[in-house]
Amino acid sequence: MDPLLNIPSLPPLGPASGTSKTGQGGGAQGAEGGVAFGDLLKQALQEVNQASAQAQDEARNLMTGEGADMHTAMLAVQKADLSFQMMMAVRSKLIDAYREVMRMQM
């Protein structure tokens, strides 16, 4: 079983040609009605944080004897670990892309 198949997929990103309309009453919508990239990052970070908190709760319940299901606790810990690794990979790619843009000559 591939653990990557259990990760919920994010909605596809729209073209990056426009800017968000946050100052014009458009909310966090992009120029073409899509979700802003910053909002997608915030949502992903919140999901990673929730997975980590759930894993901590499951591990605490297992250690105190409140939860007798070790399988659920191990799955929660593995899910939190995998989502954290994915977040760090995305962070590294964003930093690399930023550095590449900063190296461009105008």
C-alpha cells in the first residue's frame, strides 16, 4: 500500500499571471476566481499542525491507557511525520525558487 495515496489532494493551481484582489473587496480570490497561493500555503500548514496535534493526542492516550488501539496511534504519528516531511520539501522548493528569481538579472 502506497502511503502517498492517502494524502488528500489540493485543488489545482491556476495560472500565475494575476495578483490577488485582497484590497478591492475581492477577498482572497485570485485574478481569475481561483484561491490565492498564500491561502493554499496557510491551509496546508494548518493541516500539518492538526495532524501533529492529533498524533500527540493519540500517543498521549495510548501511554495513559485511555486509548487501547495502538494501530490508530501509529497511523496518526506516521501521517503527521509524512505531512511534515512534505511541508519541508515544499519549503525547500520555495526557497530554491526564491533564490533563483533573486539571481536573475534585470
